[in-house]
Amino acid sequence: MVDTETGLILTSVDSASCASALPLGLLNSVAFSLPRQFLGKKRGRNGFDFDKDLYQLIVGIEISRFPKKLMRDDLKRNRKLARMRGEHIYALELYFEGELHRIAEYMPEHLVSYIQSELDKCNPAQNCFTRPVEEYAALQEIDVNVAYQELQLKLQSNGMVRLRNYALFEKYMMVMNTCEDEKELDAVLKIALEAMFNRAMV
């Protein structure tokens, strides 16, 4: 994450979604990414530590030391906030992602759109079903109409769980982006985890 005015690298984070979330809470900041291979080579030679030392994004992916004489109080504050918020938002992301796998019925992501596409081609009123739906019914040893209804319910249930998970993540991510210190962030994280746990019990 970089300050757009000075090029100062404010912090580094471990996921693209976290990087996209942080600028929503800090003015004049934007997310950028570098290949891990690039960072690995650079660390071996220059020892990059974005949270400890000051670095500046020059052009493209060129990184150099940030001139200390250009450092200001607002930049120090933004670096501190970006690091704290980034750590907590990433923790939130990991927890919600883990909970999604725990409470949602197993169904590979690529399969969801395929099943929906096949169901859209079916017409239960005319007893018309696609070959994949008929094969699903045969493998399950159930009537094809039952199979159709079962797949519809699975998709609906899966979608509701994922939407609920996403809504809660977005809600508490935005709250975290307004927090000013670790104590506030810890409190929001605790509330978010409790909210997710309670919702999972419904």
C-alpha cells in the first residue's frame, strides 16, 4: 500500500483483498502488488522490511529508500494505521474464510455456476432435464425431479451462507477502517468473531 502523494510505502499485507480494503480508510493511498519472486530476490540483496524501514515506490516496481527529511507526522500516522488495520483485517479475512469452509456445504466454486447453468436449462413442469441432472439423479439413485429440487436447494443454501459471510466481513472490515488504535481494532475483531459464530449457529 502506497501514499499517492509521496510514493511512501505505508505497509505490506498478505492478501489482495486486504490490500484493496485498506485504501478505503486512508485518504491518498492506493494498493499495488509485486511478484513474490521479485521481493524474494530484493530481500536477499537489500533486506526489505516495509513495516520497519522507509521505502518509496518510484516508477513501476522500482523501490528505493524514502528520504527521512520528507517524513511528516501525517505520514507516520498513516503508516501506523495501515499496519495495524492491515493485520486485523487480514485476521478477519482468514477467520471468515475458515468459517465459510466449516459451515457451508462442500461444493467447488467452479461447480456452482455449472450446476446453475444446467438447472436453468431444465423444465420440471414438462419433465425436461439435462443429461448432467439426469446422471446426478442416477448416481444418487433418486428420481430426477427430486434431484432437480435437491440441487436447487443446495445452491440456494450455499449462496445464502456465502452472502451472509460476505456481508458480515464487509461490515466489520469497514468498521476496522475507522479505528485509530489497537484497542479499538481488537474490540471490533472480537465482536466480528462473535457475530460470525452466533450466525453460524442459526
